[in-house]
Amino acid sequence: MGNEACKDMFDGKGSVLMADDMMGKEMYQVKIGEETRLYKAGTTYREIVKEYQKDYENDIVLVFVNGKLQELFKKLKSDCTLEFETTAGEIGHRAYQRSISLMMVKAVYDVAGHEAIEKVRIHFSVSKGYYCTVKGNISVDQKLLNRVDARMREMVEMDLPINKRSVRTDDAIALFGRHGMYDKERLFRYRRVSKVNIYSMNEFEDYHYGYMVPSAGYLKYFKLYLYDEGFVVQMPVKSAPKEVPPFEPQNKLFHVLKESVHWGDIQGIETVGALNDRITTDGVHDVVLVQEALQEKKIAEIATQIAARPELKFILIAGPSSSGKTTFSHRLSVQLRANGLTPRPIAVDNYFVEREENPKDETGAFDFECLEAVDVALFNSQLNELLEGREVVLPTFNFVTGHKEYGTRAMKLGENDVLVIEGIHCLNPKMTMNLPDENKFKIYISALTQLNVDEHDRIPTTDGRLLRRIVRDARTRGSSAQRTIRMWQSVRRGEEKFIFPFQEEADIMFNSALIYELAVLKIYVEPLLFGIDRSCPEYLEAKRLLKFLDYFVGIGSENVPTNSLLREFIGGGCFKV
């Protein structure tokens, strides 16, 4: 071939063959998009990615090899098809957050010294970052935070590698025992796998469930903010992976989360390993009773607060999908009755505009989640009439015909009557713009998971709600786990747009998460997730959730009271939901 041997070769079908140094070396065909190239055996995916990064706006951090997710340090072992995952994708975004967590914890230890630190804890989401605390012979102040920030940026500049090795589970237990990371030692006692993946940056070793970026050079975008008793590591959102948004603390939400963590700590259940210990040694009965009693106490306090203000007539309840709004409204109604009030339910769903007037989204489909899908004028008009003591004929929306119907559903408020109104827009001021503020009481409810896998691996609140919804959809709607997962991102977009911006409008927030619930849901959801075929796009998410659930020791539903919020999802409750 002469000089042609030094050039890229083509197979006549548009595929590029990398000819350099081919002679005598095993080569593999790699298909990327419409292009096929030859690469030497043992080439890392990171090396391949470097050739294509210029074509992508955001950093490529992981690859799909024949549909299977792989980290970039992995090496080419056969012919394959590659697809790239960037920080703008859900999986890539999570990998970025996870890797930042590893680097941040290492930086804290580097700056403060291992001997001064008892533990570094990543608690929960605040603004667009994670709230963290440091326990030990150390003060968390701006001076410390500046040093941690400088150390993190030094590691980014050095492009410090993130290494991974697989060790026997027994060896991992011993390793983290020596490191004083007793939360991980406890966690691994319940792992049924023979090996555990350990990530490291230089001498610092840690465990994280889920894949990492290959090195610190990928982790340029973060900011640290001193907040409350600790600090927040602020990170980009998926839609803008190279921008760190301003820190906007949501103080009401933060204090609800902090209180939940505090109660978990008091019970000695800070992590999944601690929960498993309680299940396997003492049984879960007392844990269930205490958690349910705590929620009932909170609901009773809300009802007492409402009863103390006779001017309150509109109890407005909002929250994201699978937060337990319906059961909460029933339990609140019971407590309102115990305070001498008569709760009267109002369903916002009956106030949809006529189908032909319903707005459409960018795809041309009806948008039932936007505020304009609700007849806000009629809603306000009828509630004002009720407030004035008049009798009102309430509509019932016929979802088959797409029109409101008026029958004999007449309502008139008595002296002790209060309207209990549940709907996604209830905290939006525009929803009740013509109603007097002094007559409104706004409640935000969400399942704010207080339990973490370990001290450095948080459980996203959305994961808990997704598992709830998978179980409920399968039980009440005959919907597969695959369909629920497929729709989840659309549900989340609606929440981000219509619910979360108004959560700080609430007079009070209620956390519907139960510290034991994932151990119960595990029994119900695992068969549904195993039912998703490997060829389906939703399989990767199902696999991730199954791996997550594997950390938990499962418990039976016989321990769950019939009035529990969890019954809304698993069934067997005493309320019609």
C-alpha cells in the first residue's frame, strides 16, 4: 500500500479505518453514529471520546457500549457500538454530582486533617446543591470553606484521577472499619454481592453507588456557601451543565428536612445500614409506631392551628406526585373533626375548563397541568359565594365528554365548616387571587426522604416518590413499571414548573416520608422492576433502582397501620383513595 498505509482507510461504505500501527495488532470495529472506525485492543473509551468531544457542547462523562453503561477508564475488548452520555443527560448529571461529592469530602479531610474530623455528612438537597456538615474538632466557618474551595480547584487544575478498584465485600468491611467510616462498614454487612467497588483520589478511599467521571478535571463547576450549621456545595442543573446557579435557600423546606434528619438521628437511624440493624435485631415494630405517631402528632398540630383561627375557611393542599396528598387530606379531616370543625372536600379537578378551551403544549397535546387548564374565575367566584354564606351548585367534570356538569351537588358553608381543597396549583397565588388572604391556610406536602444510603450517598427525594408511584400505578391503574418510568421525566418537568416555585408560599410544610417505607416498598416494587426487558430504554433506570433497593432488608406490610400514608400506595388502607 506504500504511503497509503499511513492514511485513514475507508471500507467503501463511509466507514473510517484507523490504519496507524495496525500491523500485527488486534483491532476492533467501533461504530459511533453513522461512522465505524478501527481501534487497537485496550484503547480506553476516554481516548476515543477525546476525538469526538469537539462535536458536543457538554462534557462526555460516560459511554454506552452496546447499550451497557461504562465508565471512561474501561478498555475496548471487542467490536461494539458506542453512544455518549454528557453532563446534560440524567445519568451523566448524576455522575457529575456524585463525583463532586467525592472530591468535596476529600478536600475537607485534606484541609482539616483526618485526626480532627469525626465525620463529614452529605444530608439533602438545598437550592441546587447538597447541604453538608462536618463533625469533629473543627469549626465550619468561611475561612475553612475558602480553604476547601481552594483545595477542590487545585484538584481540578491537577486533573487528579478518580480511580476504581473492586474488592471482596469482607475486605471492604474491614477497610472502612479501619478508616472510621462505620456507616459503610454497617451497610456492607447486608450486601449479598461478593465484591464492592471502591473509588479513590490519591490516598483517599470512599464508596459511592453509581458511576463516576474519570478525573477531577471534569469537575470545574461548583460553588461553596456557608449555610446554617454547615455549608452547601452548589452545582449546575442538568439543563445548564456549565453554569452554577445562584444560591437561593428555601428556608421553610430546609428546616422541615433538618427536623426530619434530627428525628432520625435521635432514633439512631441515620443511614440504611442503621435501619437494617434495627430491622434485624429489634424488629421494625417500634420504628413503625414511632414514625406513625410522629406524623399523627404533626397532623394534629396543624389541625389545632387551623381550629384556633375561626376566620380560616380554605385549607389549600399542594404537593408533587406521590407525596400522599389524598391520604393526608383524609387524616387532616379526621383531626379537624376532633377539633370541632366540619371539613368539606373540594376537588380542583372538577374545575377544568371545557375541553375545547384547554391549552395545548408544544407537541399539540392537551396540557392538563398548566394553570390555564383550570377555570380559575369560576373557582374563585364559587368559593367567594360560599364565604358569603350563599348556596352554590358545584360542578362535576366529566372526563369522557370533557365538560363540566351541574346536578344536585349543592353546598352551603356552616359556621364550623372548612373547605379542604387539594390540587397541584393550590399554592399558586393566581389560583386563589380573588379570595381574601385571611381566609386561606396553605399546606405543602412532599415525601422528603431523611434517610441516606451512607454519610456520603444521599437518597434523592424523587427516587422515593418514583417507587411509591410505580407501586400505586401498578395496583390502581394496571400500569407497568416501564410506563411509569417513561412518564416520570414529564411529571418532574410539570412539578418544576407548577409546584416547586410556590412551595415557600406555604404556611406550613408536612413531610410525608416514613423512615421505614423503602424497606416495605422493596417487596412490592422489585418484581415490577424485574419485569422490564433489557432491550427497553427504561431498563437502565430499573437496574439502578434495583441496585439501590438491594441495600435494604425488606419488611412485610402487616406492620403498616391502615391509616398510614404508605397505604395510599401499597393498598389496604381505611380511606377511599
